[in-house]
Amino acid sequence: MSRVNAANPHHQRGLERLTRDRDQRFATALREVLQTPAGRLVFGDLIARAGVYSRLWDPSARIHFNEGRREFGLELIELVTQAGDDLYLQMETELRARRAHDARTLAAVTTPRAEED
């Protein structure tokens, strides 16, 4: 395998083309994934798990861990919005609907029945 010479203009153009093609393949694949309900569910859950919607503060060194996770979540949001603002908004809408449904379900199963009082 030949070595890449960063000072060689021919090598630079080849690397730029390779990077552009790789980025385009990724963007196309991401749009395809986010056009599915399952893809939006997975990305929405990953972003939520990253702590983007949670408080960051912790009195210990864990705050740095929390910030690292949050920063990755922000990177995911950036990728999703680059794939399409409409896909991000749809993902957020579906995430809110799932959270509301889960809250109603939890309330239903944890509310005591009248005869249990």
C-alpha cells in the first residue's frame, strides 16, 4: 500500500474526494434510517439517554461524565437536523407522544382501584 503525502496536491484531492464520498454515503444512510419509525425511535432514545433533556449538575466529578454524554447527544441532534429538520421535528413529536403514553400507562397501573382502598 502506498503512503499518502499530505503535501502532494494529487493526494490532497483524492483524500478530499474520499472524505466527501464517505460523508455523502453516511448522510444518505442516515436519512433512510430516520425515515422509518424504528430509526426515529432509536435516535430519539439515544439522544434522551445521552442526558440532553436532563440536568447536568452533580456535586462530584460525575458532572464531567454527564457533560461528555450530553455533548455526544448534541452531536446526534446535529446529525439528525442535518439529515432533515422535518425528520428531527417528527422524531421529537413521536418521542413526546411515547413519553405521554408511558406516563398514562404508569399512572393507570399504579393508581389503586376503588375496592383496594
